[in-house]
Amino acid sequence: MTVNHASVLTKDYFIAYLKLIMNSREYTLVEAKEFAFDFFFKGDMEHYDTSTWLQFEKAIKELDKTISKIEV
């Protein structure tokens, strides 16, 4: 996925990105989050922009709710 450093990436972008990681690598959400932090953000939550990081966190929360509903 190509990233433009000038724009804020959306929650939906990160939902798709995290799902791709989870499906292709058979990772849990926690593992996908750690992978994205290391690989995508290069271990720095401000690597792109604080707004992008906040969208990433929103995506994680939404996926966590979705996964929790499926498991119940």
C-alpha cells in the first residue's frame, strides 16, 4: 500500500490494512497492531502525523469491537 506523507490516513484505511495483516499472516489483532507499529510506523507513533496515529487507534478499537461480537 502506497502512503502519501502529506495526507492523513483514515480509519477505514487502517481497518483494511490491519485485516490484510491478520488474514495474510494469521495474526491476532494484538499481533497485527504490533506488526503495523513496527513496520508501518517504524516504531514511532508520530512517524506520519498525530492525526494519522489517532485514526490508527480508532481502527483498532472498531476492529476489537467487531471481533469481540463475533467471538460471543
